[in-house]
Amino acid sequence: MKLYELKAIAKRLNNFTFISRARRIEDNTIEIMFDKSDSYFFNMTRGHSFIYKAPSQRPLQGYNAPFDTLLHTLLSASKLISVDVPNNDRILRLTLAPKSSYKDKIIYLQLEFTGKNTNAILIDDNEVIIEALRHIDADSSFRVIRPGMELLNIPPYERTEEAKEIADVDAYLEEKYTQIQAKKLLEMKKQKLSVTLKKSQKLAQLLAKLPDEKALAKEEQKYKQYANLILANLYQIKPYDTKLNTYDFEGNEISIKLPKNIKVNRMSDYFFNLAKRAKNKAKNIHIEKENLESKKAFYDNIYYALEQAKEPYELELLVPKRAKSQRKKEKLKEGELFWIEDYKVLVGRNSNENQKLLAIAKANDLWMHIRNVPSSHVIIRTDKQNLPESVIKAAAKLCVDFSVKNPGDYEVDYTKRKFVKVQEGSNVLYNKYDTIRVTKEGVEIRE
């Protein structure tokens, strides 16, 4: 951050009288809402810190570290006394009077834009650290940042940049947000599109490798013939033979490679089993094909939804970072795991997975499905809690995004799992349900 930027921002923030809300919305980003209307965001990423102004944003996940708890407790509804840039250095210091204080009490939120040691620190009126975004030990810096320690001044820094006048601070910070958002969206979209495309391509490869039904039928007949010929010529085969040279039942010469480490009297069973396996595979190959095709269509739909996403929040919903690691904890072998505001959301990619999700869902989990359209079944883990409306809306959008390509208005029915009665397969009957309308914006239809 430039000194002239910090000074201009401090001057602007001094126009406010109190803080409505303070919270972390991303790992390194703090949102502070002033006077119930204006949200400013302080990105405290090491070596790349900045401030921007934007509408209030939902957190990508719930943050419950001690710093987050104290940030909320001490700053929410606190009186803003002043905002300063101490010693004209790389610090923005907010002086506050917490609402929870029973007597006059002063605390500070010190935002330090100091390269690799960038930090957000809560301090009491004796300059003792209450809590910090990042703890720093003595082996990393002479300034130990830990609760209960006195906060030392940062080393002086020689400023060389040219001072500039910022006519409209809010417009300046909103433009910075637009630029940052566009760059962030592009980078996130590129990464998540790549991950999703790889999944789709892997399924396409598996589909291409599926054996043909006719080829499996020929294989079945071949192994049956081998088994019968071995039975007919059993007396000729010696224990050490590696192949059988004989004539088939039409009088044609044939050479059969004999399996190793199998007794002569069991060799016909070996080939009968191979024939049976080929027959069963041919019988069920269409099921495997449908399963792979439905999974591929699911990821193709995610890919299209990613292309249409306009905010990082949407991208993170579609391809969450932590779903893979949490999948093992969930013991979820089928379906996809997503996160919406810290609620687990399970999505079936085909009829088989829809059935399995219905089987593992608890009575009070929320179930949803697009009305009158074959779609993914969505299960939201509730732990008997009342779900926020925002979670239901986001899950309904996922249900539509993953199930259909065509744009339009869709009705998504939802109810508790205990009100859903399974009929045949993944077909269900349900009652006591609510409906939410979801509009899917225009998406390029690809065949």
C-alpha cells in the first residue's frame, strides 16, 4: 500500500461513526461494514495486501478461530473514534470503543501492510496484543505477535514514492475491486475449468475403452469352444504342456494356449469361467456405459456453469477446495460433495447414485429435485438445524446447474428426507414440500 492511499483511506473512514460488522470472508480478507451501509475490505495477503470497497459479501466458509471470535465481539456495533496512519508509516490504525464494554474502554485494530509480515492485530489500550490474524514467534521476527505480549513498533521505513491526490476515495477503491475481481475470477475460473475438464476427459477415455457387446459375445463363444475342446482332448494333455494343438469340431487346426499353474482336469473350468465372465460383461455393459455417460454429462454441466459464473463465490460453490479431503470423512463413495456456508451438500450424478444418497440420508436432511424433470437428487446435511434461505437457494441452483443444459425457469421441490418415499429405482413420491424457482441463464448448448 502507498502512503498517499493509506492517508486518503484514513481520511475517508473518519467520516463514519460506528462499525456495524467485522468478519473474515476469505483466508486473508477482512470485511468491515461502517454505519450499516459501507463495506470496506482489507486483504492482508503477505506481500500483496490491498484495500477495496464493494457490496457486502458472504464468507466462502465459516471462520471460527480466536481472532475471528474477538474480531466479531469487539468490533461489531463498536463506536469508531478515529482512523490514523501512525508515524506516516505502513499502518492503518482504527481506535474503537466496544459496545460490550461496561465502562469506557479503548481498543485498536492495527492493520499492518508490511510485506511478508503483513498482519491484522487487535490491541488493548496498554498496547498489549489481544489477538492477531497471524502469530509470529521470536525465531521469525524480533516483533513477537502473540496474545499477552506488548506490541513493539515496526522499524522505520524510508518512503520514496510520489504522493498523489485521490479525488474520490470510494470510486478509487471500487475500481480497484473491479480490477481485482476480474483478475481473480479469470484465474479461479481457469483453474477450476481445468480440474473439471480432466474429470470429463477421464470418463470419456473410460467410455472409449469399454468393450463392444459383439466382441464380448465372440469372446464367450471362443472360450466355450476352448473349454469343450480341452474336455474332448483331456487324455492328450500332459501336466507340463503349454499349449494344445488339435482340431476344432469343424475339422480345422487350432492351437490353444494353456493356462499356467492349473491342473489339467481344471483347465476346462478355467475357460468356462472366462466364457461366463464375458457373457455377464456383455449383459451389463450397457449399465456401465450409462453410468459413465451420466457422470460425464454431470461434469460437462459443471463446466458450462463455471463458464457462466460471474463471482468467485459461485466458482467455489461449483468446485470447492476442501470437498476432496472431507469426502473421506463423509465416507462418500458415490456422488459429489459440496459446501454451502459450512453445510454439506451431496449431489447424485446418476440414478444409481441418487438411490444411494436417498439410502444414506438422515430423516431430517433436506432433499431436493427438479419438478417434472429427470435430475440430480440433492441432499443437504442439516443435523436438525433450520437451514438459512441462502443455503436452500444456492443448493437449488446447484441442482439445476448439474441437471440441465437448457436455459429457462425451473421449479425445484424440496422437503425433509423422511417425507420422501422411494418407489422403483430413484423414482420417488413426496409430500409436505416447498418449491423454489431457479432461473438458468443462457448457456451455449453443446452436443
